[in-house]
Amino acid sequence: MGSASMEESPLHEPAVLAAANTHSVSPGQVLLRWGLQSGCGVIPKSSKVARIKENLDLFSFVLTPNEMAKLAVLDKNKRFNDPGDFPPSMNSFCPIFD
């Protein structure tokens, strides 16, 4: 979520912000919860203690069917974490999403 530019980040989408406000949670929690409710496995990561605690608190709220539908249409068909770019220390590029 954090790898996208400000203009492309789903964290700033009005539907995400509205759901976050409604449930008194962060936009990141809304997106992770959307993934869980959609049946996907989510693997959140953070080095910040506050975010780690937020990531563990995804079961204290449930997104409504209307919120789920609004979030589902935000797909921009982009990837921001092509593992082929990591790690730079390997001195090679091996994109897997071309």
C-alpha cells in the first residue's frame, strides 16, 4: 500500500477514507479488512509498533456489503511491489509481472 505514489495510493481514495471514518480505523486497516472479507490472505508488514498493533486489529469491525462494493471497483490494474525489483543487492533484475 505504501509503495504507490500519493496520487496512486488506495490509502487516499474517498471510499477508503469514508469507511475508515465510519469504523474509526485507519485507511490501511480498511484495505486489509477488505482483502480478508474478499477471501484473500493478507500479509501486512510494518516496522512501526503502532501499525503492527493496527494490523492485528482487523477483526474488531466488518465492512458492509456497500463498502465492499465501493472498494472492489478501485482496482487500477497496477502492481507496486514487483519482487523482480528486490533486492537491489543482487545486481540483477528479474521481473515476474511483465
